[in-house]
Amino acid sequence: MTTTTAITNARIFDGERVIDDQDVIIDGTRILAVGGAVPVGATVINAGGGTLLPGLIDSHVHTDMNGLHDALLFGVTTELEMQGHWTFKKRKEIAERDDVADLRSSGMGVTPPGGHPSQYMKSSASLLMKLFFRFPFVSTPAEAIDFVDTQVANGADYIKIFIEDGTTIGFPGLRATSDETLIAAVNEAHRHGKMAIAHVTTVEGGKKAISAGVDGLAHLFFDRQPAAELVAAIASSGSFVTPTLVTLSSAFGNSAAAIAADERVRARLSDKWLDSLSRSMNVYPQGKLNDAYASVMALRNAGVDILAGSDVSEPLPFLGGLAHGASLHHELQLLVAAGLTPVEALRAATSVPARRFGLVDRGRIAPGARADLLLVRGDPTTRIADTLSIRSIWRRGAMVHSSE
Ligand SMILES: [Zn+2]
């Protein structure tokens, strides 16, 4: 017996735009129809003029079962992990559970001995061991090829490469991946048909990554604004950019206390996470959010795909300003503050990452798509902060949260 649910009287953002239809029919784990007659016997949920969105995708996280659980409470139905070590063993369990977000992961990333983010091991408690446990450091192009082969054999969905000399993150003098190793890793990823995604925080790092042929930048560079040539090079390379403005904002010393104080957020997070969210990293206080906004808009105006991602990981003071789920909503708000329209910001958390990561079954509200859905009060296509006015969430057709 399948369960059929009809969500009626909704404004529908289908991942691209607001459409004319107002009803969505869910059958089992999939969307059966958009518009049309409500099937006899269906459970009807009247959206009351609220907005139905595809489940959100956070394109930059480091996670665990608790993080995936919190993400789902905020309507983030898929997290894309950009470094982590426990994921591959948990893949089947995560895919089949209805109380956690779904996950794709790079597994561990390419970094040289002592390179980012292994420096956190020195300053961390055991919590971080979960994230950065036993670094498989990569020193040479040959090691990069072996490493990528191993990651792919273990089930990596894409390959992450760190290009980080520490200057913008409070650890100057870090050893960064060499150009030769970077290029070898990118080429090997491509040989396997996998994307190579680079961690960069500087314009110089961005140049290296793009000239090595990466498919995406996991952060926006934030030491200065890029020259027009770099923006043009990123656009012509076809690379996407995940700005992680929430992380840049925290690095610049801005806390997310206002988000943490929002009743819609408070109700969903533990005190530990709320405390962490209320802090900031403050490792690059000379950074200016307005410069980052200008960079986002220069990239957007050049036609670069912008993806919404938070870079949330664990509730530790030096990684403060972030929380699973909540920070993706915060990121949408900052993308709009930068100048994206609310609809462009919503695309950055739905159809755009789905297309870039080959997640063909999600990121859209369309017949046949996976029923990952978020129903909110209000209209986030005109007021982005309404994404937090969550009424109901469905993961693979299962209602995992309802505020009624
Ligand atoms: Zn990260």
C-alpha cells in the first residue's frame, strides 16, 4: 500500500521559479504530479497560501549523524560534505533513515603534511577527531594519484583539494598543496569522472585552482576583491563558486547572534549549538563583508553558478557562528544582502547544486522527483527570511517535521 498525500493551496517554487500550479501530489517517496486533480483517498494538507520549496541543499558541510539530524529539522534534506572520514561506512544507513538529511561526500581531502585543516588537531578536543582523524597527507603528484584512486574506490562522490597557506584563517605559514600535486589530483579526479573541488580563501589560491582546472571553489576568496581577469577566467572555466558568506562573516568577526536569537532557530537547536552559533571565529577582522558581497555579484554577473553552502562542522568556539541547517538559511539571507534576488538565492540551494552535483532526483518540484519538500509560511521568493517560518518537511515522502 502506498500513501498518497496532496499538498494543496501552495505557492510553489519549483527550484527555478514560482509556477502557476498550487497542488503537489506525493505518492510514496516520489512526487507523482504537480497540479491536476487530487486523487481520491489522498491525505490532504492545505498549505493555506504558504510556500512549498524543494528540500534545501547545503553545498559545504562537515557532518555526522547529529549534524544531519539538525540539518533536516531546518528543511535541509541534503548535505554535501567537503571533507570527512566516517561517511563512507554510514552511507547506506544515512540513505535509508528518515530522521537525517541525505549526504554526499568527498571523504578526506588532499592536503600536504601539516596542511589545512590538520592544524586544528593541535588546538582541538576529541570532538574534532571525528572530522580530522588520521590525516592521509599527500606530498607528491604520485601520492595524489594514489590518494584520489583510493578515495574513489571507497565511494567518494567528488574530490576535495585544500589550497590554503593559512594567512586568512589565523594560521600563517601553513604548508599548502603544491601546484604539481594540485594538477595531478584534479586530472586524476577527472580521469575517474569525478569533480575536483578546491578549498581557497585567497585570490591567489583561486587563480591556482582555476588554472588547474577545478570544477568548483568551496569558498569565495576573501583577502581582496578579484581582478576582472580572474572573474572572467572563472566564468569561462565553467567552475561554480560556493561563497560560504556565513563563514566569511564569522571569520571577519561578525557573530550570528541575531540568527541564534530568532525564535524559529532557537526552538530547533541545542544550547551547545546556540552558544556556538552566537560566537564568531574572528580570524580575519580586516575582512569586509561588503567586499565579499561585491565579489559574489561580480561572479554572478559574469554568469558563474553560485551555490549556497555554510561550511558548518562542529559546535566548537573557534568554529563559531555556524550551525547545521540554521546557517544555510542564514547564507540565503546573506546572498540576498549581497544582491542576489530571493529567487536566485533559493535556486542556489536547490536546482543549481542539484545540477552541478548530478543529483538528478532532487532540487526540483516535478513529477518523478524525490519528495524532499519544505513547506513554509509566507513567501521566501520575495522575503528570504521566510524560509525559516517552517511548517512541514518531507524527506523522501516521509513527513519528518510538522509544526502543527
Ligand atoms: Zn569546509
